[in-house]
Amino acid sequence: MLLPDHLLSGTLVRRYNRFLADVQLDDDRIITAHTPNTGSMLGCSTPGMRVWLSRAENPKRKYGWTWEITEACPGTLVGIHTGRSNSLVWEALAAGKVTELSGYAPVRREVVVPLGRLDMLLEDSRGHTCYLEVKNVTAVDGHHAAIFPDAVSARASRHLEALAGMALTGHRAVIFFCVQRGDARCLSPADAIDPFYGQTLRRVVQQGVEALAWQARVEEREIFLEKPLPVVL
């Protein structure tokens, strides 16, 4: 997936609420940018980190720039834009790149199910369905395991219950962790942050939900799914 042209680079001054951050650009101007990530952004929002911003598509938007990428440590770019993860996964599925879901194609987004709403509906050539929920992962622990969530998230646990509901009625159901950083070696639930989510994830996997993780390669011009990661529960 190509990123918008002409990203601005700068240094994070502060993220002062879930939606806004001040950035000092390389030309020394300080601007306020929209933050498209409502999590804690653990390890990705420390003042002084290098960041990259894209221009908003809507010229009338109050804040004209959007935070896209953080350099969390030297050489490690992290895609923090939560909305990009769904597009990354959709693009990879449409291209047949995700081997675990070979034969399935994405057909619809934002699918209503009995226990809520899920990100995608997939179908194979025989009409078999697969319900999929995507989670953007930006945090790693001290052992280079990507961890999710980075803050307590009752909503994320509800998505797991919605997937379990579909699995228990005979549908294929997948929780797909899109790890937008290159230094992770595996994916694990963040038990130290949200133990209930970890408990729920392990339970729904026993009920038939599949847990997949893929690592994205993040560059200043492009982000794409590169390889699967082991899921360690």
C-alpha cells in the first residue's frame, strides 16, 4: 500500500490527548496533527521520537496533517495509523498473499453479526464464509514479542466474543493481528496490560476462532504485509 506523497518529517513534542499531537517539523515549525490511534501508543509516542505526517485529504479539516509513522527506535519504523491496517489486510487478501486464508477473497467491510460488527467478510469459490477482525499492533515487550492491546480495551474483547459467536455457528472466524513494525518476533496477548483480553482470546481460540499474525514492512513511501508471525498464547 502506497502512502500519500510528500510526508512531512519532524520530532514529536507531545501527544496531549488521544486525537492530537504537537510535532516540530524539520524546518522548526510546530504544528498540531491528528492522531489516528486511540490506544496508548505504548513505546511509540515518547517526546523526541521521529515522526512522519501526511496531508489530510479534506482541505477543510481543522487539523491539516495526520500522524502516520513513528521511529520507535533507530531503524524501526512503526505504522501507527489504525485505519491503514484494514486496508493493508484487504489488499493482501485480494492478492492471495495470506497463505492461511488461501482461496478466500474479501467481499464486504463492516459486517453486522449477531454479537456486534466485524471488519470483513470473506468468501471462497464454493460460497463458504469467513468473518475476520483486524487489529493494528504497534507495541512490543522487552522480549521483542508484539503485544495487543496496548491499553485496556473492552471493545476489543467484545470483538472476540462476536467472532466466537460466528465460529460456534459453523462459520470460519479469524482474529488477524497486523503488526506494523519490523522488530517483532512473535505476537502475544498483553496480559500485563489487559489480562481479561488475554483470557478471552485463549477461550475463543478453544471455541474455534483462529488467531493469525502478520508482520508489515513499514517504509516512508509504502507499507505492505511481509510475513506471518507465530502467535504465542
